[in-house]
Amino acid sequence: MTFLKSRYALALTLLLLLQGSLYYATALRKEAVPVVGPLSDFPAHAGAWRMYKDVPIEKEVQDVLKADDTLNRIYVDPQENPVFLFIAYFKSQRYGQAPHSPKNCLPGSGWEPLESDPLTIVVPGREQPIVTNRYLVAHGDEKSVVLYWYQSHNRIIAGEFTAKFWLIADSVRYHRSDSSLVKIVVPVRNGDAETATKEAIEFVKAVFPAISQQLPA
């Protein structure tokens, strides 16, 4: 176990050193920043779901996120069951802005992870399925299913290390470092996490085309 941890720490150190070196090497190059419409224009309907309301993000949270644009919205299905959609868009990561991993944010806000696994979803408009992170989290007696991924250049990324790799590669090849975090939360009703997961999957399928059209490819 110590050996594995050492390899993990070495890989992380090398990745961070490589990222720093490449950022320094490309710092003098002009960055290509794509034009993106405001997230406030995101569609109010997604399949069977309709927008219930936008939820303002507190200034203190915005200051920590440092995102260039955010969407924090509640949708409801015909039975009025809620789904929470959060998108944080970063047009550049050269100056310290970067998506915050829910792996860290969820425990920090009092949600305890109970289960964690990758989840493969077939979505409209893509030949290959996407792979997301699935978390079952609890806060007291409340439980929720959380799906999240990183999205950049029409690329869906589940892992934090993989996201860093593509950030470095895209910075070198395309002089771009834009990225987004997409997170979907479905409350668990009657202790049925399996049904909540199915609802989250169906919402992803319904909303994914609009997300792909909204975020830069």
C-alpha cells in the first residue's frame, strides 16, 4: 500500500510540474478564448422537465468558485419532483481559476459520500456513451444522487487527473484552457437510490443536447 501511495504521489508531482512548465512556456502566447452565450439563456425545458426557478449563488461562494459564468437551476418533472442542475464555466484557467471537484466540495458542505462509482450513459448526438461520476451522498437523514463531469471542447471527462492532462494538451495545441463543470443532483425519495439514479440518467439524456450546444466545442 505504501508503494502504491508513493507511485500515486510521484505521478501527481510529475503532473503538476509538467503543468507548471507548460503553462510557463505558453504564458506569452495569446490565449484563444471562445465566445459563449450567457448561461442565463439556457433552455427552460428539457424533455419532460421544466424550469422551476433559478437559485442565486451567494457572493462568498462565487468568490471561491471564480467561475466566469454559472447556472444554478431547479427543474421539475410532471410529478413536481425536483432535479438540480449546476454548471460552472471557466473561459481560462491560466490565472488560478479552475473547476472545484465535488469530491472536495460535497464533504466540505456537510454531505457525506456513501457510494462512488463511474456511470456510463448513452446520450443523444454522440456515437460513444459518456462516462460520468456517480455519488450517493447523505446529509443527516437526507440522501441524494450526484452525477458530475468536466466538459471542454465537446469532450466529457470524469476524472480529475484526466481533466488536468487534457488541460495541458489543449493549452499547448490550441492555446485554450476553457472548461466547465456540470453537476446534477436528484434527491432520494423513500430511500430508493436506484430510482433516483435512473431519474438522473434520464435527465442527463434530456438536457445533454442543450449543454453541448451551450458550451464551446
